[in-house]
Amino acid sequence: MPDPIMIYTLSTCGHCKATKKFLDECKIAFEFEDVDLLQGEERTAILEEIKKWNPSCSFPTIIIGDKVIVGYKEHEIREALGL
């Protein structure tokens, strides 16, 4: 079974949109959370989760299994997915 993929994004972020589009084009299943659309405790909890992976809390934060890629870095994403 492939590693689960989680992406923390902002709904207005061009790099976040490019990451989702790239994964869709590669037919890779992933989950994502548009952090800027969350509110209150839910948003606070997600930001704490992101900081565990990416202390600078920048977007997109892509988690593939136990590998973290910060930003839209197609080469690194391909490598992590074995594409």
C-alpha cells in the first residue's frame, strides 16, 4: 500500500493549487486541508500539527509517509512517490 499523502494548503495559494493539480494529473490519491478556511480550535489544532512537521508553518506542507516536503518542489515530490 502506498504511503498516505496529506497536504496542508491555503485556498488562495498558487503553489498549493499547483501541488494538488500535479498529484491529480499523476492520479495520486491525497488528502488536503485548506488551513485558511478553518476557524477557531480546529484551525489552532491543525496549525500545531503542521508545526510538528514544518516549524516555519509555510505552505504547502506535503507529508508523504514520514517524508516532509515544504513548497511545490515537483522533483522532490516525484522522488518521494517513486515516479
